[in-house]
Amino acid sequence: MKRQAIRRGILLASFALFPVTIFYFSPYLVVFGAFSGVVAGSAIMFLLQLASAVFLRRAFCGWLCPAGGLQEFEAQAVGKPSKLGKGLLVKYIIWVPWVVSIVAGFVVAGGVSAVDPLFHIDHGVSVTSLGALAIYLGIVGLFFIPNLFLGRRAMCHCICWMAPFMAIGQKLGTAVHAPQLHVKAQPDACISCHACDKACPMSLPVSELVGQGGVDHVECIQCGACCDSCRKGALELVFE
């Protein structure tokens, strides 16, 4: 369980820094920057997430995401699994017109005129005013309150605007046969104790996926919690 203690420690630190970093994940600033011809910090962040996912899949969500950290610690108190069904598609319904608006912004602006990681971020720190604090609290509430009713990490599943970038990166990596971080399974070692299902922060049916040779699911965040819960070593987080 040492790996999970380290992972949760990193997530806790990431969430503690969220008042500093939140605008680097801003869906608004990337659009605002596009209409000004500027590649904003959040645009750079999303492109990095896309590129990293070719090899690491959605490991950012499981190891570094501040909003993911908030939800994971919330799940310690309210740990019911999320069962969203078609709700998983909501993030893509949101994402497509948002990306179209970004592209339209750069077209209207006549292309890229500047790259500014600190675009509209005061001295590199996000929350420096009451208005920024209100935005921060609103985002925290958005990623916290619905989970009380929908289950653990429900907002990762249904509204996160960053997840589609990594889902696309994961699919690209698989298509070109790039080595990827993923959960590998040995079905013969599984005793169907379902400890992996209970441990998964994304509420995936891990025990069902074991029979397929691994957790090859776009909602898997490569956290390794299922691997560390398995007493028989049927699951392993590997890079291959």
C-alpha cells in the first residue's frame, strides 16, 4: 500500500496548490486566449495532457490532478461507487463545441500571434482577488457537491473537460502501438474476491475486465489501487 500512500500524498499536495494552479486548467482562458490569438497556459496544459496520454494514458487523473485529488479524498467519507451509464458521454458533449469554439477563436484572430503561459494569470498565481476566489470556490463546489449524490469521482466521469484530451491520447497511443502504462491481468490467478472493484476510485468493474487480460478501459486512471488490493497478484501496473 506504500504506492497508494505516495499517490495520495501527491494528490493532496496538488489540491493544496490548486489556488495557485487552477487557471492553468481553465477552459475559459483557452477560449479567451484563442480569440486574442494567444496560446494560453491552459492550452499548453491540455496539449501536454494529450501528448502524455499517448504513453501514460490517464495517469495524470490518478496521480496529479488537483480536482481528482479533491474527489478522491471526499470518497473517503462518502465512498459509494458511481453508476453513471450514459452520463459518461456528457463530458464529450461538452467538449466538442468547446474545442470548436477554440478553433473558431484562432480563425477569427487570424492565427496564433503569441504563446503566453501566464496569460491573464497575475504573476503566475491564479487566486489573487475576490473574483478569482469566487471562481475557485465555484469549481471546487462543482467537483465536490454532485459526488455526494452520484458517487466517487463522478465529476471525473461526466463533466471533466480535460479527460477527453487524455482519452484521445490513449487511443492514439494504442493505434500506433506505443508502449503504455496500463493494468495487466493474470486471469488464472484471480479468485473473484472483488477487492479490486471496491478499491477502484473510478468504480470500474475491474474483476470483469480481468478476464480480458487487463483493465483496458478509457475511464481507468492508472492509479494502481486495484493492483495493490489484490492478494493474489493477479493485477500489475506495467509500462509496455
